[in-house]
Amino acid sequence: MEPVGEEVIPDESRPEHALRLLLSPEEAAKALGISRATLYPLLMRKEIPSVRVGGLRRVPLEALQRYIGELLTA
């Protein structure tokens, strides 16, 4: 529990997307170090699963971690 009246200072060394469970396609591509044009075919082929939230496409952070694990074991 943090002391009353003290500000929480965010850890600037952590990328913003590391705190979120769902990423936009742009954020997911950036996290993987690839372009959006490379990511979209992976999403369409369901190599990286994604979900719809309202009208927005989102990529679960867990899906990116699983995809990287699969690349490492292939």
C-alpha cells in the first residue's frame, strides 16, 4: 500500500504497451519490431489471434508472447 499523499511515479523504462493486456495492431507490430503490413497477414491467417472490441481490432499481449514462443521452438 502506498503512503497517503505521495505521488506514484511511473517507471519510464517500461514501454506503455507493457502495462496493457490488449494492443492495437500498430502497438503489436511495434512490440514485435515489424511493420503493420507484416502484422496484418499474420492476423488474417490467425497465426497471431486477435479480438474485436466494439469496432476495434485488438491483439492480446499473451498472443504475442505465445507467437514468439512458437518461433523460438520452430
